[in-house]
Amino acid sequence: MTTPGRGWFLLLSVGLCACVTTKDAVGGGDSRLDEDKTKEDAVKVAGRSCGPDAPGDVVLLDSRTGGPVTCLAVTVTREPMSCPVGTECPSEVLFKGFTSAKGQLKLIAPVEKSRLVAVADGFAPSFLSNATSVKDRVLELELMPADGFWLKVLDAEGNYLSDTSVTFKQGDDVIAQLRANTLANVFFTQRQPFAGQPVTVESPGYKTVTISSVADLGEDGHTLTLQK
């Protein structure tokens, strides 16, 4: 499971089935475009370069859609977990280039209990905490939007509460009614959606939560935990 603007709240495949038939310009016969022809087709579709098709050890996911972020220029660095997020930390570049047509990339070295930081155009700097390389396992790192504000909705055991309805109120006024996506994320267009008085959060089957400060949203300022 992945974990991952701060304002008043500081508040972490699509496969193309290209089975089309074209006319052979010389012989007049038909030739089928193989659906496994990944790299060339992905470049044509994305309009940009792609990384190698070889299996990677990290996949970048779009936090809004849950799908892989393909053929994206990105830099991934490693920094110690002991360094607070948002401060200047000693870091090492482990990847700089394009993700593959499957959204994967290969780090130059394994990681153990480190924080991975991904930086790419169109997204905010995004984190994967306590990242540890495991053989035959692909780590998932979610890329968060550059604008607005997001929360990840979890239960008391840290499990994703995907497809869960969540209502946010200030007093008697409903300020937002949202449904968590496949990655248990909800999004607000405002950077400071909860500025002002405390916010109560209601979700069917869970206790009402009151959010009074950033301390109520986990260490990353983006985690909403619901209790039965």
C-alpha cells in the first residue's frame, strides 16, 4: 500500500488494443499491427519519448485516476526517513528520465526504509515513505496534483477506504460531499478548503471526525482516518 499546497492545513494500464489492419503499400496484402508493439505505439500516442520496456521496480500512478503515468519525464531521489518532509534533506538521484509505456522505471540502486521523492511537470513533489526494495515486487508511488488539496481516506488499520462517501461540514453547512477513488483519495479545487472553524467529517458506518488542526491529519497532513 502506498502512503504517500499546504495552507491553513498542510494538507502523497491503459493498454491500447491497436488491432487495426492496414494495406500493404507494395504487395497489396494486409498487415496487422501487433498489440504487443508497445514502445513505438506508446510514443505515437503520447507524442513524446518513453522509457525502456523492461520491467521496472517502481510504477508511478496518477492519484486522480489510479492508472499508471506513462512516458513521463521524472526525477526520483532518495532521502532519509529521519529528515522532516518540507525541509532540505540530503538526497541521491536514483532515476532521471522517462517512465515506460506501463508507467514503470528502474532505480539505479535498491532502497531500504527510505523516502522516495518524485518530481515531474504537472504534479506536486510526491513521496513514498518507508520504501524498501523487494525482489519481484513493484513499488507504487502516487503522483499528486500540483493544484488544489487532497486527502487519503483510511480505516483504523491503515487500509484504503476506496469508493467511500465522505461529507465535510462547518457547523450546519456542507462544504463538500465527495467519494474516495480507487486509491482512496478525495480532492478539493481549493488549496485551503477548511480555513476557518473546525470541520466535521461524516461517512456511513464510521464515527464522526472533527478536524481542528493539521495534527489531526497524520504526519503528512493529508491522511483522514475513520474509526468504526
